Amino acid sequence: MAIPWQLHEGNRSEYLAMYFLSKVGLVVPVPRQADLFNVDFIVHLIRTEEKNFVPTGKSFAMQVKSNTDPIPYKGDQLASLWELGLPYFVGMVSRDGMEFSIYSTLPRLNFMWMIGRDHDFRLCPGGKVEDLHAQEWENKLVRTGPEVIKLKAEDLDSDSKEQETRQLFFEIMSVWTEFEEVSLSWRKQNIPLVEMPQSYSSTVPPALSQRRLCVFANPITLHRICDAVQGPMFSLGYYLHDFKRRNESGELTASSDLMCKVERLAQAIETVKQECTTISKVFRQVQSQKPQGADKEG
């Protein structure tokens, strides 16, 4: 049976990607029937202790490509990409150089918050760090910035370098996975925030202290932000009330100035909770009176 050339080439890239990823993590290939999910592999990060592999609980999804051509996302792929619950990366295989470069796709969330989750776009692997914060939204281009790490076959085939490379992979991908996890947790609550580094290098883990919050103004999500705020406010309000109670019983000692601040903060939190509840109720009332399809989330 003849195999289409594009499919053959894609398989070769995935085989090589499997080799690289299996050297630094636990890898599960996704059947090709699932192409609409934009995922070729699920990778579980591992660390080593006394020559033993230790699972970390951190996993991510990866799509593999054999070149840096823009990757189009359209139609059903967009819904799959938006709802994906795992951190998402793109891997680029270089068969000539026997290298495997991994790119963050965090800017995809920026585009989907800014332009809309149902708008086609092209993901462009590569570029400069500055591209992360200077995108071409109007041209429907989403630039990833430089690779977050580059794996070389010569390093993974060397006993002296394999352990060092695996540790570097774990450290770098752990931080990038955390950026994704935080941003995805906000996405699940419909809070338009994305967390990413201000700058980074492909040879060291990005510093969490240098992370940057990208905030997007979207009135459609206002009531959901209010809903999301109420939970933490309730928790903090309960803690402050308990803090005052324990202080009165003598278990904690605090200055009168501190207790006054605690009291003011508790009152402010109660006000915020009430205002958020009111905004959410009013928004739902307005939305229920609109014709179906009159408004759309971006």
C-alpha cells in the first residue's frame, strides 16, 4: 500500500521526537486519528534520584513539526485548543542537525483573549523574545519567541551529558509548565489573564520573579471575574475573623495598629464580596433579556 509522502515525513519526525522525549521524560503517543486535538504526545516530567526515575505529577501536551512554517489553527481545532486542559508546547525536529527544539505557545491565549477564541490564526515558532510582547494580531499571526530549550542527540547519547541534559530539561520545562498551569487555571474561570516571563534564555530556567501578567479588558468576562473573586475573598475574610478571635483569646499577640488594619481589611473584603455579587446578578439579568446570539465572548 502506498503511503502519502506528507504522512511518511510526519511519521519520521514523530519517531525522532519520540527518541528525544523518551530520553528526558515518560512519553505517551497520541493516535493519529486525534489530529484535530493538535496533540502528538503527552509527556510526563521526571527527575532522577540515585539513578532512579521519579514521577513529578507534571505533564504537558506537545505537537511535533518538521519545520518552522506557520502552523494554522482553524475550525474545530480552535475549540480543542481553547479547552485543552494540559500545558501545550510545539516541538520542532531537525533531522539534519539531529536536534529537537521546544517552543512555548502561551501567546495563543493572548490572541484568543484579545481577538476571540473562534478566530483562525497561524502560530509561528521562533523569533525574538521581544516578539512575545509585540505581536501582529491584526495579521492573525502568533509568534512564540525563541525555543525554551534545544535538545541535541549528541548530548543524549553521551553518558556524561545525558544526566545533565535530563536535569536541565526538567528544570526548564517545570517552570514553563507552571506558567501554563497558572494561565490555564485563570482560563477555566474565564479570567482574562496570562502569565509569561518578561525575558528568557533557552539554556536556563526563566526566573519566576521576572514573570509578567498580561491583562485583557473584556467586559463580557466581568461577572465571571467577580464570581472568581468571591471564593478567595470568603477564605481571606474567614481567616481574618479567626485571626481576631484567636488574638482575643491570647493565643496570638499583635499590636493595636495591626489589629486595626486587619479590621479595616475584613470590612473592605465584605464590601468587595457584596459589590461582586451585585454586579454578577445585574449582568445575568441583562444577558437574560438579550436575544440569543446578541453577545459573544471573546
